[in-house]
Amino acid sequence: MAMDPEELVTLTDHGTMKLRSAVVRAMILPAKERKRAKIVREGEPAILIFKQIRNLGAKWDERRGSSPRGHRFHKRQRQQTRIRSRGNGRKSRAIAR
């Protein structure tokens, strides 16, 4: 069941979006809505019920690591820290002289 996270799908009662977004949105729905959640897509299987959605989300989460925000967020955060530290480093060297 290899699925493209960028595939356009429809999450029932929530509209059309990318598969990755539909899985995330389905996971954060209240319990009653979550049980009724279905993703409709063009590929096979054409309809994903919540149990399949949950399994797909867990599989993607394992690949991505334990971070709930994913690799890209942490990469950006490290870059911002580096940029901030460069500016502070120059000032501290000038003061130390």
C-alpha cells in the first residue's frame, strides 16, 4: 500500500487536500468524527477508513523519526540558531580583544 503523500484526496466533510494533510487532520479530529473519517482517492484502495488512515500515519511517522514536526522543522531551527550565533560571535570576539 505505497501511497504518495502529495496525492490529492478528499477527506469526508473536510474537502480536498494532499494525502499527508488529510491523514494529519483525520488524526486530530474529535473521537466521534474520527470514527466516521474516510479518505477518498483515485488509486487503490479507493476509500481509506480510519483504521487504515491511522496505520498510514504511523508508518510515515516511523520513517520520519520521533519528531512530531518532522525533519524540515528541525533543519530550519538549526539554521536559525547558526545565523543568530554568528552575529553574537562577532560581538563577543570584539569585546574580548
